[in-house]
Amino acid sequence: GDMSCSACFSGSLDVGNPMGCETSIANLDVYTSSQETDHSEKSPSDAVVIITDVFGWRLPNIRLIADRMAAELQLRVFVPDLHDGWSP
């Protein structure tokens, strides 16, 4: 049967301004947030990758989550565009 529903595409927008930036890595658009201040125990390769839901990488909510994670974990956080430019 049909697994879609109108509630799957509803929600709310978080309040705030994302602090990261958009860049391209290996021809993939990526939102990147990095608020590292303590580099003493971190490897340059330590990072978090957030896989988005249907709302995609441009939704402010996921970017704000990435910013919070970057600040709390002191790591780089990447949110790739896995929808190839499409999101509702």
C-alpha cells in the first residue's frame, strides 16, 4: 500500500541563524559547521556527518543542529546534499 501521508511533510522551522557555510566536497554540495576551539586531542579527520530526512540539507533546522553539534563536540560537522538539489 501507499506509505505516504500528509504528516510526513509537515513540521516547523527552528529559530536561529545557521553559522556554518556551504561548500563543495568531491562535487557534492555540503553544509559545513566548525566551531573547534580545542585542537589538543582531536585528529584532523575527526568529524560528524549528518544524514538528512526528506526535508534535505537546506532546512535551517538541520543546519542549526549541525552548529550545536559542532560547538558541543568541538568537531567539524558536515550535512551533505544527498537529494541532488531536490527537497520539498
